[in-house]
Amino acid sequence: MSDKYLVFGATGAIGSSLAAQLKESSHDVHLIARNEDEVKVIAEELGCSFSVTDVLEEGFIEKVKTDTSEFNIKGVAYCVGSIDLKPLKRVTENDLNACMKL
């Protein structure tokens, strides 16, 4: 059974860059992202396997467990995130809760 690194948020700047660096260092990588079209392109470029799921959806971890059951997980990079740029005066409790959930 092979060992792979999981990269959540693999279509973002940080996640895709990290995945490329891991591959350049001869590591096996499994990409995880919510946009199938985007992750598929990156996976093909890097020669990686991938999963399509959204970390904000209920049960996303079960999908990841199923998709990664054929290999050992060597490490996890959680590169999921967003940036909510607005003045602090306009930040709401819902904004903060959504950031914390992510």
C-alpha cells in the first residue's frame, strides 16, 4: 500500500503550489477540492489522484475516507480558506461564524 499526502484546497494558490512542490520532491499526492473541472486539470498536470468534495458539506469526510482507502495517508495539508475583506465595522456575527466553520 502506497503513502500519499492529502492536500485539501488543491485548486487554490497555496494548495496547488504545495502539491507541485511535494511532487517535485518525489512524493505521492492526493488532491482534494470542490471544483471538479479545476482539480482535474491540476491532477493531470501533476500526475495525482484526486477527490471532489466540499469541506462545508455534511459528511464530506466520509467521501474522503472512501476515496483514500486504497493508500496510507502520510500527511495532511489543510489549505482551505477564504478572505473576507471589509472594514471591521461591517463584519457580522454570521461572517465570523462562517470563517470559523471553514
